Amino acid sequence: MAKKRIGIFDSGIGGITVLKELMNSDIKGVDFIYVADTAHVPYGSKPNRLLHGYIKNILDFLIKSDVSSIICACNTSDSILSQEEKNSLGVDYISVIDSTVGFLSRILKGKNNIAIIGTETTVRRSVYLRKLITIKQIKNVFQKACPLFVPMVEEGLWEGELVEKIVSFYLNDIRDTGIDRLILGCTHYPFLKKSIVKFLGNKVAIDDPSIYLAKQFKQELDIEEDAEIGVEYYVTGDPEMFEEQLSIIDKNLLSYPVKKMEEINSGWNINAG
């Protein structure tokens, strides 16, 4: 029996937080096809119409790659796609936002003040906000866009004085509200978790959607194969730069090939090179 092929996509290295969670969860018998749109990262400040085109091309590529499920590891993309678009793909679509909201709805007790940090688009679209306010255990929901976080992570700036100053700049108002939990509403943000916890203190629970997304996928996965997992990386930018980023995160991630996806014609139909 052939292994299942599972698509994962993000604007850059953020979705690697999801991939690592999946790889560490003892899943067997699948090949992950990871697409990083590194030529166009960051997504969060770009117009929705432009982003929609990028996302559609990635989804088309993954479907042509014969995946049985697509894991959206990009909160910005997840907030832009309509439910109709997700349902009409012809394969299972696993939402990072829905996974997080669903998990919180099951574990929360009492009354909670929650904050969401994300890209400008994620915060403006307010998908998290609209879903969270329906949970009776949530008292207040705050949002904050942190547009410098993704470029910072992509540059490998995860800790240090500069990172702490930028974290303080964005999160100072949120800290003053006395929140109970903070949702890292972008899969890039777990790379900054140490600095975020240092600023907010240990009393604020940090919700990492990459963990919830991986848990949901594992629960829903129906696999009979016992073969080792495989990974194929596809990037729209520089493969060597992506390999350098992977080596910083975890050298074991370099055990799998990184391939370039080329832009052809004005619509850049994605083509694996």
C-alpha cells in the first residue's frame, strides 16, 4: 500500500513548527509535501487579492501532487480563504485556526481573558475573534498585529536585545490588560516564545497553534502503513537560503530534499523544478 501524501503550506519557515510537531508525534506511513512561499514572505501586510493568487497556486500544486489532505500552517492564508473554498478543494483541509479554537473550547475553565497576536491580515480579518467570542469560558478577547515578527524570524533573529525591544513594543498594551492566555496567531511566532514569555511572565499561558494542529491531524489520521515518514520541501525563493534556515532550526530537517518552484508566465503556475 502506498504511503499517504500530506500537503503543508506556509509563507516561509513558520510552518516548520507544525512539521516538527508532526515528525515528533510518532506518525508513520506518510510523506509530507511542504511548500514555503519564500519569494513572497511576509504575507501579512500584502493585499488580500494578491495573497489569494499565491495561495490558490500553492493549493493547485499540492492537489496536483496527489495529496490526500492539506494542512494550512499559515494563519494569514487560513483567514483569507472562505469556507466554500476550503470545502471545494476535493481533499481534506485542516485549518490552523479551527484546530486552535476547537482545542481551547475543550480545555478552558472559568472565565478567561485572551489575546491573539498575528499578522496585520489575520488581525484585520478577525476570524479568531469571531470564533473565540462564541466560547462561554472566554470573557474578553484582545487582538494585536505584530508586523515585524515574521521578517525578524525569517532573518534568524529569535532572541537577544533587539528582539526583546520589539516584543516589548508590540506586547506592552496587551500585558497591561491582564490577560490569562496569549494565542500565537502565526506559526512563525513560536520561534520568539522565549522572549515573549520573558516579557509577559510565567502566569500567562501561551497557546501554540502548531501543537493543536498536529494533535488534530494525528487524531484524524487513518494510516495502516508502518513505513517511516518522508518529507519533500518546495520553495519559491532560494533553496540554499531555506536550507540554511532549516540547519539553524534542526539539522535533522536537512535529511530531505529542497526543490525550487519556478514562476512561469504572469500567473506563475507553480512548477516543481
